[in-house]
Amino acid sequence: MRLGEIGMDSAAFEASLEAAAARAGDLTPLVYDRLFARHPGLKAEFWRDSRGAIQGEMLARVFETLIDLAGPRVMADHYITTEITTHDAYGIARGHFTEFFAIVGETVAAAAGPDWTPAMAAAWGEALREIDAVLAAMPGPDGSQPGLEAATILADR
Ligand code: HEM
């Protein structure tokens, strides 16, 4: 059985990170350039981060989360849920939070260039779908529960 059939292709996922690092080195400036080009308003959110330490730490945690999600998956789900709640308090929209993972994926693909493969694209697609599912399963910031309607329908059967 191929790895891809029993879950995410973690080998392809990790190979994408290695290919990007080999070609472009530290991806931090590339990721944040891409984020701020798309959402210039988000730059001001990092007003406390005069030396870039928070941005660097944030991205390191994002890579750690993605590697866990593609592999052992022992912390990603809880960690994403916790950080979404923390970022609610920072005033960061949930859509922006999850989009950050996609922006990291785009940066990795661009940096990997000719080394980017369809298996890598599939592994990233799967990771991003899993992240969307974690967000969808969370109660809304106002305490509403998006999953409630489906749960009620099931309970009625
Ligand atoms: C566009 C999406 C995001 C924005 C705009 C954003 C914004 C921020 C801001 C403004 C801070 C600093 C808060 C402060 O002043 O102390 C911060 C910290 C942090 N963020 Fe994010 N965030 C995003 C996505 C994420 C994601 C996806 C993760 C991880 C899964 C994450 C993990 C963290 C962590 C760990 C810190 C604390 C870093 C430290 O202080 O050492 N963030 N984020």
C-alpha cells in the first residue's frame, strides 16, 4: 500500500521543505513579504515585533505544526485550536490565520521551483484541508457552534 493511501504523504511533504530550504535558505522574509503583499494591513499587527523575533517564532511553530500534521499528528489539532483562540484575542481574523498556512505552502512551492512535484502539491492540499477541518469544528468566536446543525440532524435519525 502506498503511503498516500493511508493518510498524508509525509515523505513528499518533508521533501518539499527540504527542496525549498536547499534553494532559498531561510524562508522567513519570503513568507512575510508574500503575506504583507496580499494583506498590507496585517503589517501593523506586528507593531511589537521590532526585531522580527515574533515573526520568526511564529513561522517556526507553523512548520512544526505542519510536520506534525503530515506525520505523527500528536499536537497539531490541539495546537491549531489553541492558537486560533489566542489570535482571536490579538484580533486576527480566523480566515487570515488559516490562510497563513496556504501562504507558507505557496512560498515553499515557489522556492522549490523545478523540484516541486505533484506528490508535494497533493500533500500540501491534504494538509490545508485538514487545517480547514480543524477550524470548521471549532465554536465561533462568539460562542456559536457551526457544527451544531449537522449534529442535530444526525441525532434526529
Ligand atoms: C496571517 C495570519 C497570522 C497573523 C496576522 C498573526 C499575527 C500574530 C501577531 C500580531 C503576533 C504577536 C502578538 C504580540 O504582540 O505578542 C503573533 C504571535 C504568535 N503567533 Fe501568529 N499570526 C498569524 C498566524 C499564526 C499561525 C498560523 C500560527 C501557528 C499555528 C501562529 C503562531 C503564533 C505564535 C506561536 C506567536 C507567539 C510568538 C512569540 O511571541 O514568540 N500565528 N501572531
